[in-house]
Amino acid sequence: MDTLHRIDYRTPHIKAYRPAILSLIAGLSTLLAACAELPTQHTANDIKHIIVIYAENRSFDNLYGLFPGANGIHQAKPEQYTQLDHDGKAFVHLPPIWASKANKTPTIDANLPNRPFQIDSPPLNLPLSVRSRDLVHRYYQNIEQHAGGMNNRFAAISDAGGLVMGYYDGSKLPLWQWAKDYVLADNFFMGAFGGSYLNHQWLICACTPQDAPDSKAPRAQLDPQGLLKRQPGSPRSAMQGAPVFFDGVLTPDGYSVNTQQPPYQPSGIPPAVGGDPRFADANAEHQPLAPQTTQTIGDTLTAKGISWAWYAGAWSLALIDGMQAPDIKRSIIYTNQQGTHNFQAHHQPFNYYARFAPGEPDRELHLKDGDEFLAAITAGTLPQVAFYKPSGDLNEHPGYTDVLSGDQHIHSLLERIRQSPQWPNIAVIVTYDENGGFWDHVAPPKGDRWGPGTRIPAIIVSPFAKRGFIDHSAYDTTSIIKFITRRFGLAALPGVRANAGDLMNAFDFKQSR
């Protein structure tokens, strides 16, 4: 620039070019000023806040099997969806959708073809705004349904018969658009076989709890193949009814794999007189899990000085209920100014750990109500890591809620987050705890004794997320722990799987925001 300014414009052969030279100088000045304002190269460290929104009980194919470009139902081959009966022979048509006493639903025998079918089309014609019956989603049942990766025993093992093969046109859901605009992971698997209780544990510790050695909780009985024993009189064909097993909440060697209630209130079991944390209940089926001491992601975040919280819908209301006298019947339905809320105590994993027992400082510091989550988003005061668990009426769980209401709730959260002062540095992971018993055509990757289980949806939303991207990377629930651990330099938890990705392929830190 100095050289250009020293040019003698009075020189005849230069004088004629003076306007062009001055224009060039002005253009270069503007360009240099613009370059000086360009942002520095972004990295993962520019993600200051990670939010995990944990919905319920949907397989990938159940909601996103029709998503354009994803590995969905249209990619499924007959050997991946043809269901077999207990004798190993293919069904002529799917078993009836068996009645559910809990949900008061009747048996429906629609003679459905032995293949996936659309729930929100005839003959069922159940829209996304109507809840279906619940389906069995337990540890050993999920293992047997996978049949070593064939995924061909879902209908035979389910207590809901042919309903396991149902899927929706998910394009009608608000979250579908977020998946189109940001990142949809179509190779993301639930961390553990089975249900919500165990997969919430895998979200925070990548571990399976162990009960006390003297626990009276029932243990599963297994056959020589390691599968659940059938009880006498269990139907020989799934066309005659759901199988009946010698099941339990514990494995034969004492691991807690099916729902046990937490040892602290709020819990599904009333407190004992005198405040005994193990409660007083003569029914062994309802014995709470012994307090746990395994290291969690909460421990590693705290050790590093990273702020974090677990937010749960209706937590405060459930706490009040848990303080009532032992002889007062417990409820899971609470009402406040925001409406009626279904609280599920086994969806609160940190409430199983001694570090977060009543009276411990970490309890007040880290376990919070869902309303506080909403307020923190608006105020821009979210901690560095936030987990959010919707109440049961808004979590998409079959049996006690529908898909649409929960999807709309999460959509409204994402809109609120996008308007938050903290949005420029946020990464949000929206996923589901487990498949809810629904079939999916993709076999889980090789893992360990506990999982991974069935494929589930996962959506990554962030200013740093790739746009309109389908991420085919191999992930499971422990990938969330791995992502948080990598971003904040935490100590690694031993149960996190080495072959599970860390979600970094969902981000592009070079793109303009």
C-alpha cells in the first residue's frame, strides 16, 4: 500500500491510469479490513455448552424409517424383516396385536403381512397423536429378539404381537425438520439391551448396576442357551398368545437389568418408617436397588470443575410427594399450573447413587426441576453440561403418551434454545433411551454382555453441526459420554465402548455460522 501511495501521478503515462489505481487502492483497503474481521478458526472448544434431551422408547425405523437418504425401511431385505415363530418357521402373517390390560386395549387381529407396516395407515390407522399400547422392552427379551443379529424374533417374543413391526410416517413430526436442517445419525444404537431403567444408567455411567448380595429381588432363570426359560403352559406359537417367562429384575449373578426403584425418594415405593433408605416392603418384586457407588459422568465433570445438572420434568412435585407419611399411597401423576405430569422415578438415574442421596450437597447442586431448565435457557444461565428428562406425558413412551405431544415439546425446547443467548456455543443431542420393544432392521454392532441394543434415532443440533447431513458413523449411547469427555478433557469411564464414535463427525468447525 505504501508503494502505491508513493506513485507520482503527474507522470504522463501514469496519469491516465490514476482513477483505476485509486480504485484498486480503495478495493484493497476494504478487503484487508474485511479480512481483519474474519473469525478465527473454530474448534470443538468453541462448544461451551452440551445439552442432552432424552426421550423414550422408539426405534429408528419406527419414527425415521422413511427419512430420505437414511438407512431406512426401504433398505430392509426380506431376511431382515421376515419374522419367525418359536419353531423357527416364518409366520404366514404377523401375530395379532395382543390386548394390554394395563392400557385397556383390545386384541386386534388384522392379518397383517409378515413385514413392516405403517401404524398411521389402514388397517390400524392410529395417528401420531394417539397413543398405542405399550410393548415389552426388557433385557433378555431384547437379546432374544435380535437373534444374533437377524432381528427376526421381535414378533415372537413381544407381548404386543405384530405391533412390534409398526412404523409411522415421521415426516409429520416437527423434529423431522430439525433432522433435515441439521444432523440425523442413522447408525446410533441404545447402550444396553432392554428397557429405560438400564439405558438411563448407561447414559450416565456406561455400566450395569449390581444389587446387594442379600437382595430379595427376583432373578431371571435361563436355559442352557442363556435365554429365558418358558413357564409351563407358555404358548407353543406366538399366534396363540405372548410367551410367558421365568423372568426377574436381576441376572442370575446379581446384576440389575430390569426396572428397580431408586433407594431414595422420589421412588415408586413408599419410604419406611424411620427413614430406612432400603424401605419396608414385604414384596420382593418391589425391593429397591441398593445405593450405587460406581463412578458416573457426574463425578468426572465435578472432578474437572465443569458445571452440570440433571433436569427432570415434575421433579419438584415428586419430591414433595416423597416426603409424605409412609402410609400414604404414592402417585406418579401430578398437577400444577403447567398441567398434568406423569413422573417416572426409574428415569432418574442419579437418584440411585449414594453421592446424590438426600442431604448430600451434590443432590441440591445437580438434580433440578424441568422448570429450572426452561428458565436457564431463557436467561442464558445453562451449566456447561445439561441433561433434560421430559415427564412421562411428554416423552413419547407408548402406553402412557403419544408420539406427537412429546415431539412438539422437544421442538419447542429447540426453538427456545435457538433463541437463547448461549445458542452460538451450544451443541444439543436429542435421542431416545431405547427402542420400546419396536423392531428395527439394522443389527447392533458387536459389543459386550450388556449391548449395544436396537438402533434408535439421534439428532444433533448446533451452530457447529453440519447442515442437512445424515451421519452414518457407528454410535451408541456411550458416544454421548465420549463426546462430553473429549470436549472437557475428563477422565474416561471404563464402560464406554472403544468402537463407538464420539459424535465429532456431526460437526464442521470450518463452516460459516
